[in-house]
Amino acid sequence: MFLKKHPFISVNILTIVFLIIAKPWSLELAALSFVVSLVVLVIAMRKKKEEENAMKMETKRRLLLNFIGQMRKSRSLPIIKTNLFLNEGEQAILQELSNFSETRSVTQNTGGGLGFRVSKRVYLRSYQGRSESHKEWRQIDNGQLVLTNKKLVFTGMKESRNILLKDIVSVIVFNNSIEVVSEKRSKALVFSVESPFIWHKAISIIRTEKDPFNLEPFKIEKEQTENEESPAQAPSTKKAEGLSSRRLFK
């Protein structure tokens, strides 16, 4: 029972026992048990991480269902207070602290050269190489992200972004963030959020409904049924800060 609950500790105890015996065959077994303990540790850590990710995704799924349940009762997206100056007919819906990331061009130089001294103060050097440029995700700033029924606004310490919802082409949902693509911008924008599914759902409703504050009951019922019957699936990987892509909105 102890071996099943604490495999890493159990294998290390055996390793110590073999070392105490100090026989030729015991040293080989000690080395083998040490290798086995490392393998067991890696497997245990991987399993624990998978379980933690599954629990986080389940929590986010429940938050989404609660969000849809509240919409069913009020037949409206939530309206919150914000410190932004809103236009006439504009209401704030979601707001939270966020980190803003964007792609940046990075140049790497590769090559080499030879050099030799001509005199005491003269040194000649030849160099051959090339420079390659590629894009990497970089965190640009941290601040506040606000969603209204008209736009998505990020206000940071150094940078700010204002994206009209009518210009949004797609929203890709990751484990802890959303990637927003606007037809007015050449670069995708990534914003970290606590509940990316809720942000995705709110943007989707605003884009598809005539009045997001007067929703038709049967559409809300359909949304909740689909989410209850379709639990979150395992995420696929994407090479952007190790994030995992979850869902696409177009």
C-alpha cells in the first residue's frame, strides 16, 4: 500500500538498503533502483500535471456554464461598472487585469571569421555570416482589459489597444488567454484572462445578436445544453508561449 502511494520514496529506500549491503550485486541493484526512481518520479510529475490541467479546465467549464445560467435568468449579458469613458449606448460587460503579448521580430546573426595582427596597433579581421529574422511572442505590458458591447480595450502602464468588435476576424481561446485577430491590425494580440471561455462567449454573442442585452430565451437554452453535453476536450498544442489552443470563433 505504501509503495503504491509513495513509489518514489519506496524505491529510494531500496536504493539505500542496497548501498548499505555493499555487495557487488547490491551496487548494481542500487544503480538500477535509482534509475527506476527517476523514471517513476517523471511519470508521477507528468500525471500530476495532467490532473491539475484537467481540474483547471473543469473549473473554467463550470464558470462558463454559470455565466450562461445567469444570462438565462436575466436574458442579457452582464453590465458592470468601469472607469473607462463610454460612448452613448455603450455598456461594459467584462473587466479584469491582463497581460498583453504581441509578436516581435528577432534577428539572429550566424557566421564566423579569421583575424590576425599586422602590427602592434593594427589588427585585421574578416567575417562571413548571415542574419536571419523570425517572430517571437513577447509580453509587452500588463494592465486592465475591458470588453464593452462596442469594443475591446486594453489599458496598460506603457501600451494601450482599442479594438472595435466589428473589426474582429477571429478569437482563439487558449488555456489562460485569448488571441484576437483584427482586420485593422497586421499582428494578432494575446491577452491573458482568468476565464477565456467566458470572454469568447461574450464576444461571440455581441457579434451575432442584434441586442446582447435582450436575448431570446431559446438561444440561451441551446447554448447551455450544448455546453453541458460537450465537456472540454484535451487541448492541442501551439508554439506561442507554450499555450494550448482551445476553440476558434469566426
